[in-house]
Amino acid sequence: MQAMAKINTGMNRYKIVLPVIIIFTLIAGMLIGGVILTKFFKGKPVINQSLTQVDKKQINQNVSEDRQTSITKAISKVSSSIVGINVEEVRTVQDPFFNDPFFRQFFGETGPQKQVVRGLGSGYIISEDGYILTNDHVAGNATKISVTLTTGETVNAKLIGSDPVTDVALLKIEKNNLPYINFGNSDNIIIGEWVIALGNPFGLFEINDKPTVTVGVVSATNMKVSAEGNRVYKDMIQTDASINAGNSGGPLVDVEGNVIGMNTIIYTGSQFSQGSIGVGFAISINRVKKIMEELKAGGKIDRSFNVGFRIQGIDDQMAKYYKLNDKNGVIVTQIQKGSISDNAGLKVEDVIIAVNEDKIRNEQDLIFSINDRRKGDILKMKIIRGGSEKEIEMKLE
């Protein structure tokens, strides 16, 4: 029994001493490990501090590069060549009340009054010596034109020339070494490719001297758009990039930073709406370039001619009566005696189906084809007379 008691007492002491030894060993190991780690890392930089102080600039640069796209690079390339345009135009107006005899008996005869009308638009620099393109409806009739650059400077501009038919105007400012935009080739446009519209919508350019940017795609090409007066909107580029009041005259740019069109008109959906609904049109830059060269050389394009005949479209009844295969073409309804068309042999009831290279399907086709000509051009018209085709030629004068 005494032997058993001694054994139990020894076991109890062993149970108490063993955990104490284990704990002591762990503490000693931690202390020794700490000393070793301290010596190992002594003098080495702290990683977090190193990233913050040394690599912060590089990290920001990498983020910036990751956010850059072809579109942002194109915008950066061309933005400095965009200008805001402010114009003053003197218009003659007549108060409608003074056309009424009732009001005239109190106020007497009052003639037309001159009124200064202010407007705004956009433009883009096309040469380092200060030539600027915009729309005729922006600056064509202006008596005073001022241009705001992206540097914040505002300078007076001179109207070099303007063409109301194509709605193109050429301006000039007296400055050198200006940033300018490069011309693209509008014949190579791909439907669906990204495009960028830049300009001065609602005068926002003047807030920070920077153009407003909208992005979309080419929706269609070679479009014809009806317009008031003698304007000929053909070879138009349709885009869903937002174009609003004040964008007129600004560039439509591809992702390489080349101008492919001049933003000109929009469809608003109704007469009560003035904002963009995603249907805008730009004059193709190849057409603009041709007009620009003529304006630069002579200041205007001579279109002072009169063909001397009237037309109307063809409906089903007329097509049947004249034994036509379809409704394409227009019929001559009146010839002015002694006019160039009279001298050329054109007759009433002739059906015009082509003018030079243009096929004529309706009245708009013929009006666009003729109004777009210059004085002195030769007009070759293909007609149907008495069931047979014939060609008539006349010189526009």
C-alpha cells in the first residue's frame, strides 16, 4: 500500500510539472524567434510605406492608361482645334400690327425696322494660320463674328465666303501656329463605326472654354434631307451622337481624330421639341472640302441661273395615262418662253428620269440635282417623250 501511494504521488507531480515545462518552452521559443526576426528585418524598408511614397505615381499612371480608349485619345487630339462662335446679324422686321389699317390710324405709317439678332454655333480650325469651317446658317449673314478658342481668348473673325445651298461657311482669324484638325475621307465611312460630335451646344463652351463631347455611331450614309429654301442637304451622314442647338458647324470625328463631317441638322420628333432624339445629320467632309476650296479661291459660288420650267411628281393615274412603267421621274408642267430649257427643246409633258449622273425619282431629286449646280455647268437630262427616251442638253446661265 505504501508502494502504491508513492507511485500515485509521483504521477501527480509528473502531471503538474509537464504542462509547466511545455509552457516555458513555448514562451522561450517566441522570445528567441522575435529576436531572430528583428535582426533579420533590421534596416529593411516597410513595404506599405514604400508603395505609398515611391510607387504612387506609377500606380496612378497605370490606372490612367487602363482608362484610355481610342475615343478618349481622339478627343484629346482634336479638342484644342474646336471653337465657339458668336454672331450678330442685322435683320429687317415688320411689326404685323402695323399692317392693320386699324392700328395705322393711331400710329401712322411705320416702315420696317432693323433689329440686331444674336446667335451662336460651333466651328473647327483647319489650318495653323486661322482658317475655320462652320455652317452658313451660323455665320453666313453675320455682320459681326467672334470666335472663342480653348485658351479662353476671344478674337474677331472675318467671313471669307459662304454658300447657302450647301450650308458651308469659311472664316479666318488673324493668328498663327494654331492647333488644327485633320481631314478624313468620308467615302470610307463604315456604318456602325464610332464617331464623336464636338461643339458648343447651348453656349456651354463659354463656361470653361472647352467643347462638349457626345459619342455615337454612324447610322447611315449618303442621306438626303429636305430643307427650306434652296439648301441641298445630300451626301449626309446620319448619327445618333447627340447634336443640339449650338452644335451646328462643329466637327463629327472618327476614332482616329479625323473630321469626317460637319454637324448641321437634327430631327426633334415634333415642332414642340428642340432637343436631340438620336437622329442627327452631318455634311460629309469630302463635300465640305470641295466647297471650302471654292470659297477660299473666290469667296462665293455662282449659282445665278434659271432653268425656266416647272414640274410635278407622278402618281399612279399619271403613270397609267402616259404609259410609264413606274412612278419614277417628274413631269414637266410649264415652260418659260425664251428660257434655256425652251431653247434646248424641253416640252410640256416630257418626263425627266435622269439629270447627268443623278437618277430622278421625285421632285426633291430634281430640285437637289439642279440647285447643286454652278452657273456654266452643262445639264444633260434624260427624258421620256411619247414612249421613247431622249436626251436634252442645256447650259446653265
